[in-house]
Amino acid sequence: MTPGLVVLLVLITMTAAAGLRWLGIRATCAWTASLGVLVAWALVFATSTEWLDRSLAPSLAGEEVTVRATVTSLPEHAGHRSRFRIAVESTLAAPEGFRAQELLVSAYPARRSVAPGTRGVMRLRLRPATGPANPGGFDRAGWYYREGLHGSATLLDIEVLGDVPAAEPAVPWRARLHGTRAWLRERLEAATPELRHPGLVQALLIGDRQAMTRSEWQAFLRTGTNHLMAISGLHVGLVAGFVGLLAAGVWRGLVPVQRRMRKAAFMALASLAGAAIYAALAGFSIPTQRALIMLVAFMAALLWRREAFAWRGLMLAAIAVVLWQPASVLAPGFWFSFGAVAVILVLLQGRAGRPGWREAGSIQVLLALAMLPLSLAWFQLGSWVAPLANLVAVPVISLLVLPVLLVGAGLAALWAPLGQPFLQAGDAVLALLVVVLDGLSGLPVLVDERRVPLAASLLGALAVVMALQPRSRRAGIWVLLAGVALILPMRPDLEAGAVRALLLDVGNGQAMVLQTRHHNLLFDAGPGREGGFSAGEQIVAPALRAEGVRHLDRLILSHEHAAHTGGADGVRAAMPVAETLRRVPDGDHERACEAGERWHWDGVRFEVLHPPAGWDGSSSASCVLKVETAGGVRLLLTGGLGGLGEAVLMRGLPERRASDLLVLPRGAGGDSLSRGWLEDARPRLAWASTDARGRGLAAEVRERLGSACVPLQETGLHGALRLEANSELEVAPGHRARQRRLWRPASRPPSRGPEGCNPASGDAIHW
């Protein structure tokens, strides 16, 4: 940990303590919470170093290993694929440098015989703990680190071993725990195979959301009620309450117990036991850990007849969770979980004495408002209908659905037909709730899909909490200033005639965003396949929102290949697209992309150079787009151009294809740029879409660029690439260098040209 970072964390600590004191929280709790932040980040630094030592290095990508391992998670069986976690016990054959102990394994086709605790000799093909690096994108490496996974792999073969000999290590406790969850899941499926929403039932009972459909998840997500589908403190507290009430009745009927234990102690112990069992069924997620620790603190105070201080219980829970899992502080769930409880405690101050139901309802509405800025920051989705939706969904789930399902699950565990009526009743109520949430989620004006910087979201959340305080009038100006952060533009405006370019890191595909002062264009949408992964939905759309793009004036699909067009539907579903140019138009608002198409946006000139009219949708017929700023900087986007298409384009004057930035064809083969392109139209900079292993660009092309002294940047090595241009070419470092993280290997510095090259002053690039 660098001295500068230590100073920054200390300043954050002091600021947080001052803010908590302003909200009326005791000084001891305020300083304990703030110092806890410093300790948490110190632990993160320590654990990240150990994790990096064991994580799969990029050089191991595609390598095969043979290990003896045990399945330690609840497997996901989804049609064509199974996915599960393994703990490596011993390595039988592996390349040098393999030290991973925890891996996420995918099997094709699905292997439904694999269950928690399955132990065998597995042959695996490795995949490093890395992923695409884009603004607004999912940080896959960070997720691996938080989960304690050292990488992933594809299962090539497995030899299942029999009973574990006495001399061998015992089955890990996690495998036994998830084995119990798998057994209960089977009992639920056997009891009610005809449920309308089996995924929701399993999510509420055992925290398993893999059976939830996309439409179900979207209904809860877009209404801000998705927290109800993750077993959290609310669920654990309700279970503890139900078990406590049952224990009170049992205590009255057991005279020997009455003589040995007072009623409060019996209820407390029973509540803790019930809550612990329920948390175990959920896999001991962060929210359940926090709830259990707080429950222990409260029950301990009750048993020792001391006052239970809510803030102290929250601090104790936070410290315990961080010590148990330091990396959990990097997960959104950690901050949503603890933040929600902290907001509730703040809102309860000065509001005692109001009716219970009215108090609970108002707290639920205010909590949804306070969590809205954080939802915009982490998930690029905020629901203004969340207060109303939670006002309906929380009591329905808490008081109607969950108790009935718990009774049904308990009876089904004994005898499947016994729990069937209860499970069906809970499913019927869930069906009505989903209909209501579907209707609310369909109101687009009440769903805000944009990205807000984390600092701005924290200020916005603070503004909401401060505004809801009884003494908020004394800090009106500060509330206003903090709230303004949510509506400020996320990027500086471009001047007229300038263009901003962003080549996204989409792996085996291509997608590039071009922005002028008032217009947005997307050139290709990345790879995707029907019913599977879509870069348009998972990479391109989040990046567009992160860049402040709410609509596209034009989408250009260079040619009909899934690596370029596969993500188009995902982009269209995320935001409006005014017009699409493609080689084979198919649908409304689509036109053929052909040479001769020209237009001007905000002083920037756009022109399609290729192909001539009448060509097909192959890579040879790829659209080639030239962009020229008011200051004379030229960008050339070649899509997937190759072969005959490049030969045809070469017949024109070199000035037509001259450029300052050349975006190379995706998957450029050995004959690309081999016809004298770099001799008569040498660019100042070249960009290439590659994967993490550098695939997608032939070695011959790299050699030609090097010989011509053309700097090369690759998305697979540097992450998303960015520049701004008008009269000068302002190139930013790759996204991996701009967004450095502890759990990522050191990224290569941006390429500034091959060694020994000294570009002329006119070729200089501002890095």
C-alpha cells in the first residue's frame, strides 16, 4: 500500500467520521466505523497479493491440466452446459506456474450427474481470471477475486472416484452444505413439478436463482425489488421471528425446560438456530452473515439483560464479515446490505412514537429512495417506481409468501405430498405479484437506465438521507449541492468539429463508438448468438451508458458476420436507434451501406468508401467508414475488410484511404495491408480488436506495422481504446491502465511505436 493511498484512506476515514457525527451517531460508533474502512482496505491489499500468486496467468490460457478435485458448489445445469466450483486437492499433470486451488468449471454438454461433493480426476482446459475491460462493464477479474476463484476451466474429461479412503482428505464442509441444498432442491422439484415460478420459489428458500427466467428477473430488477430474491437480513430476521414465536409455544408446554431456562433465553437460542439453518441454505452469503452477526449481538444483549445498541451491532457485524471475507468490501451487496441497515437506523432517529405500520411503510419508501443513487452507480439502473413497488412487494413476500413456502419446504423435506399445498399457495401469490411488477416495470418513464459515477452516487445518497432528517432545514444548501452531483453531465462536452472514439474490448468481435458534439454512432455491435452471450447487451450497452449515450443516431453493421452483428439486438433493446446501415437490410429503419453515402454532424464529415452497390454481405464487401474532423484529423474504420475488398479499395487514390487512425479489420489475416497500403497511406496510429491472447491479428500484419513505424494498440492487451481528435490526435491510455486494480496483473503500457522509430513532428501523437 503506497503512502499516498494511506493518506487518502485516512482522509476518507476522518470525513466519514465527521459525517456520521453530523447525523447524530455516537462518536465511538462513528470512529469505529470509519477506522473499520481503513482496516478493511488494508486486508484487501494483503489478500489480493496472495490471490495473484495463485491466479491463472494469461500465459496459461488454453493449457491443459489433470487434477484431483472435489465439487464444492451447487452445480448449475442449464440445458447445454453445467457449471460448478471445484477445490483442487492435488495436481497430477500441469504446466509450470499452475498453482490454482479454486476453479470455476464449465462442462459441455451438461453433466447432470455432477453433484456437490463429487470427487474425481478431471482433465481441464484453463482460462485465466481475466475478462474484457470497458467503461461501465462487468469486472470479471474482480468477481473472481471476491469469490476466491483463481480462474476458470472447461471440463474435458472426468473419472469419478468412489468412497473417500480414510487416508484421503475429508469432503470440504462447503460441499456438504451445498449437498444439503441440492437435496432440498430435488425435494421441492419432486413435490411440485408444475409450479408457475419454480425459480422464484427456489430463490426464496435456498438462495438458488439459476432457475429464474429472464422475464422474472427483469420484473424485479426494473422495479427495484430484486433484493427480495436474494436471501438477506430481512428474510433471516423474519425466519428468526417465526421460529421464536414457535419456541414460545413449545416452552409453555415443556415444564422441565421451564425449570432450567427462562422463556427469553429459550426463544433467543431457538431463533438463532432457525436463522443459522436458513442462512446455511442460502450458502452463507454476505447479507446473511451480517444478519446473523447482528442477531447474535442482539440476542446476547437480551440474554445478559443489557440494552441492545443497534449501531454497535451493525459495527460488530461489519468487522466480523470483513475479517472473515476481506474481499467482500468490493462487492455491491456488501454496501447495499450494510448501507440499507445504516439508512434505516438514521431514519429511525427522532421518529419514535409513530404507529408501527405507518412507520414501517414510510421507512420502506425512504429506504428505496436512498438506495436509488447507488443502484445507478453499480447497475446503471434506477427505478423511480421502487418505493411503490417495495411498499407492495415487501409485505407480500415477508408476511404471505415466505412463511407459507417455509412451512411447505419443511413438510416436503419429510414427505413431498405433504408440502405440496403450501408450495402451490405460495407460488400462486408470487404469480399475482409478478403480474403487478411486470405492469410497473413496463412504465419506461419511471425506469432510469444510465450510469452515475460512484462519487456522485454517494453524494446523492447522502443528500437523500440528509434531506429526510428532522433538522435538514439547517443544511439545505449542502443537501442541494450534494444532490446536484446526480444530474451533472458525466463527460465534458465536445467542441464543434471534434470527435471522440472508443474501440471497445469485445473479444472475438468488434464495436466502436463515435461521438460528435450532439450525435452518436456505433460501428458494429460486437459478437453474440441467439439465446446466448450478447456483447451488445453485456458490454456495448453498459459502455454507451457510461459514456452518457442515451440514444444512437446511427448504427452501422459493416458486414453480415456474427462477430459484428451478433450484439445488434441487445443494443436496440437497451436504447433507441434512429437508423441502421448494413450490407443486407432487413427491417424497418434499415438501409444498405454502400460507397458514396455522406453526411455531416456538428462539423465532422462522414463518408462510406466501400463497397460499391450490389455486393453481398461477406467480409470482402465490408463497409469502410471514413471520418474527418474540422481540424483535418482522419479516422478510417475498415470493419472486416479483406481479400477482394481491400484490392478494390486500393485501386483508388491513396488520399481516399489516408488516415491518422486506422482501425484494422477484425481478424486481419496474413495478406492484410500487403498491397502497399502502408507505403502510400501510412497512418499515425493503428488500433486492433483482439482477444486476451492477442488473437485476431496475424503476425505478418504486426511485422508490417512495425516496419512502417506505426504504433499499435490492441483491445485484448490494453482494454477499451480511447481518443479525442480535432486538429490534434489526443490518445488516452487503454482502459486497463486507466482503471488499475489490485487483482489485475500489471498491464502493458500503451504502445508508442516500434523500437528505433522516430516519427516526424507532423506524425507526433499526444498521449
